[in-house]
Amino acid sequence: MTAKPIKLVSESKCYGGVQRVYEHESSILKCTMKFGCFLPPQHEKKKNLPLVYFLSGLTCTEQNFIMKSGFQRYAAKHSIVVVNPDTSPRGFDFPGEHDSYDFGSGAGFYVNATEEPWKSNYRMYSYVTGELPSVISSNFNVNVEKSAITGHSMGGHGALIAALKNPGKYKCVSTFAPISNPSECPWGSKAFTGYLGETKSAWKTNPLYSLNQYDATYIAKDYDGPKLEILLDQGDVDPYYMDRQLLPENLQSACAGNKQLNLNYRKQTGYDHGYFFIMTFMEDHFNFFAKHIC
């Protein structure tokens, strides 16, 4: 496979491996995109390493997960390559793009927009599930058949729909406090209206694998792919959980009715929505990945 051009932005040795940031020109998003890439100590000697993608939440760049989560210790232990992209296209300055934290820049919601002015560039779903994996597989010594995906908050939503809409592409999926039923919460309703249109029924009731169906709870009800293991951690004092932005119980109900989905929903006492919560349970998630892709 011919390597797709990437440019090294930074690198630091970490747990015997190397944490890097790259940038490349995205043909899907029509802009320069950055992504983090952790290569474990074995990356120069061992072939076909397993791969995990992490999708971040609202307002984040590729830096938040790299600097705050502590994942590198566990990725090094299990010899897993970890890739984490930015959360939206950058550099366009569309009207209103930078006006709020929950829509536009830093808030791509991992959908392919159908509305102007977003539809030509805000195509994070195709970027995350198509273009980025192609860039990674052509440049790094990974086994794309041993991939998993995870994410936090908005990124948890992105991880869930990536796995559910692409049966078999990811061997498992995990999430930290995901937006589990975006059609029914304020964050998701705002994003879907802006990116997908004002008619709620158009993006709520589309067929399972239509381009505009981006709600994990609705997809889960009719998912008919290979059996999929899902790990979901949720803090019980998370203010966004209490404000009904996340709605994990709705996803839990949907998965309970589908024998192809095995959701392990863990309510974590005393934890909120931030990176201390993520850091605490990161080892569990890498043990979960290792079981399925190592």
C-alpha cells in the first residue's frame, strides 16, 4: 500500500514508546488535520500491532487525551497503537462556527453534515471511519483486522455509531460517559438540527445504515451484525448525566433487546465527567481491548 503523506509535528518518548502528533491534508474535510499516534515500545520490531482509536469530546483537540488521560502506560503494556484525531475540521470561519462550545469548531459530532454551509467540510463520520484508518494503515505497522474504538462524551457517541454502523470493523467498543441518545438530548438536538436539518423525523427514523442515522440508541435496536461487546462507564455525579444530556439508560434498554449486543454498563459512584474519571478507569478499558484485539 502506498503511504499517504503525513508530517510529524511533535514527538516525545513515553513508557518506552513514543507519543507523536502528525498532520495531513484531508481530502474528506478539505483542511489540514492533526492526530495523535502512540507507538508502543515494540512498534519497530513487532508486525501487525493492534490498534485503538480514541474520539474526544466537545471543545477538545488531539491534545486533551494525550496530555490528561495517562493511557500510554497501558497501551505500552499491551503493545497497542493508539490514534486520536481532532474533533472537527479547522480553519474555515463559517458564520457561527466559533460562537458556541457545542456546535461548530471542536464539536463536529462525528456526523456527515447535509446542511449548508457545513456539508462540504463537516464530514467527521467519513473521516474517522474511512480516511483516517486509510492514512494509519498505509503509514504504520498495524493490523486493521484487530481494531477497537473508544471515546468520551461526544466522542463516546462517535465511537458507538462507528462500531454499530460498521459491523465487524471494530472488534469491540468502549465509552466514557457517552452521549448515548443524541436525538433526545439538548446537545444532540442542537447539533443534529444544525448539521442534518430541522426536521427531527428525518434524522431520527432513517433506516439503520442510512448516512443520516447517527443515534446509537436507535441503531442498537436493529443492529444485526456480529456479536459486539460494549463497555460503558458513567459517573453517577456527572452533571451532564444528571441534566439528561447523556441518557445511557436508553442505550442500555436498546441493547437489552438485542442478543447481538452485550453492554456492560458500569455506574461509578462519586465520579463526574472529567479526565480524573477517565484516568481512573483507563486501565480497565485497555484490559478490555486486550481481551478482544491482542
